[in-house]
Amino acid sequence: MKNYIDVDEHNLAIQNMLKHVDFEDKQVLDIGCGDGRMSFKIAQYAKSVIGIDPDVEEIKLAEESQKTENMMNLKFHAGTLEDMDFGDNTFDIIVFSLSLCCIANTDNPFRDKLELIHDVWKLLKPSGILVNQLYNMRFDFNNPGSMIWYLLSGEDIHLSTYVRAERSTAALKYATLVENKFKFIAEEVYPIDWYLNGREGAINEFVGLEEYEKLDGETKLKIDEVINKCITKNGDLLEKGDDVLTIVQKIE
Ligand SMILES: C[S@@+](CC[C@H](N)C(=O)[O-])C[C@H]1O[C@@H](n2cnc3c(N)ncnc32)[C@H](O)[C@@H]1O
């Protein structure tokens, strides 16, 4: 079943990157690449792309897609950056695609992100480019995903997504503006509005149909109430957010 209508977040991201980043003949590292959806887009323009992610299953998916697509300028490795042995001054461009916001190894996420940005600085060649793409749900909207998540977990995903995104931006800005490690190149903010195919699409996205079936009657009723309130006249469900793309350049 198709859940999303008219949204290709990674396509919008690459189109916005291309306004400011020249990938031609460049060696790129995609940190936290997941199943490689952004690595594949970048590989169409770059000389080579290495994608890394500690999630072994996601790396397997990326490798399977690579076989199908038969793209020779892409490589994937399972592991974190600390597990890898890339030398200093190796990459022209490093990308975090919805991943810097997720990376935290200790209970001090700001410091973890700043440490990672320092490591990235070392890995970049002189004048190398760092790109951070992140997603922010909008505060000004009665966000269905957030409400359902709250019902299920007691955690406000609306707030936690915002806080994670804010911390990663804050760390990048700190390294750029306070520590003078990078020069600011550009920021692009563009709307990412997810339209979900009615009730089933929404349940599948926010809970998963199988998991939904296992819930007790009262929770199901509450979830149905949330979904019914948010369904539009066309029978779609809308969740609003923005992608923020920040591009900075290494200063020696
Ligand atoms: C929201 S996903 C984004 C995946 C992919 N970049 C995309 O755009 O679809 C965040 C990814 O960060 C990865 N991640 C978490 N901790 C990490 C770490 N310490 N080093 C590298 N990647 C990490 C997760 O395994 C996950 O695949």
C-alpha cells in the first residue's frame, strides 16, 4: 500500500544541495546513511560516495539496492565513524542526511554532536564542505503523528524531534560561529508536508497495521479519534514540517 502522496524528501534535499554544492569529481562520505537513499542520489553527481551506518540491516538493504542499480561509485560499511579508519583530509564533502539529529552516544547529546563535527572537520580536505539535512515538525500544527505517538508512548515526538534538530543545529553553529572551524555557506528551509492516504495509511505510518491490531480497544478508539479529526475533505491526512539544509565549509 502506498502511504505517502507527492513527497520525495530526499529528492527535494538533493535539488536544494545542488544549488550550493558542486559534487563533480568529489569524494563524499554519507554518515548515518541508513538504506542509502541519499547516497544513491548523490552518487549520480559525485565521483564516489561511501555510506556508513551502525545498523547492519539497513546496510544490507543499501548493498542490495546497489547490486540492482549496478552503481560502481558507491560503497557501504556497517559501523559508526569511530569504527572506521579513514585518514585525515580524505573527503571533499561530508553529508548528514536526517542523521546528525539521531546520533548521541552519551547523555550529553550536544557534546556528542560537537565531537562528531570536530571529527568531520579532520576528515574533510581543506575547504571541504559539510551538509546537514534535518527535519522539523511544525509547532503551529495539530500534528497527528505526534498525538498518536504520545498516546502510545507518553513521549511528545513533536517536541523531541524539535529538540534533537535544535541540538544538531546548535552544535553546527557553535563550531562555525564560535570556534571558527567552518565558514557559513548557505541555509535552505523548505516545506515537507506529508499527505497520508486516509485512515489506513495513517495507521500504517504511525503505528504499523500489525501493531495496531494488537492494541487494546480503548487505545484504538483514541487513535481513531485523532485520525478522524485530522482527515481532510479529500480523505487524506496532512502532517506539516520543514526540512532545514545547512551548508558550511571547512576553515583551516
Ligand atoms: C533517521 S535515520 C536517516 C537515515 C538516512 N540517512 C536517510 O536519510 O534515510 C538516522 C540514521 O542514523 C544512524 N546512526 C545512529 N547513530 C549513529 C552513529 N553513531 N554513527 C552513524 N550513524 C548513526 C541510524 O542507524 C540511522 O540509520
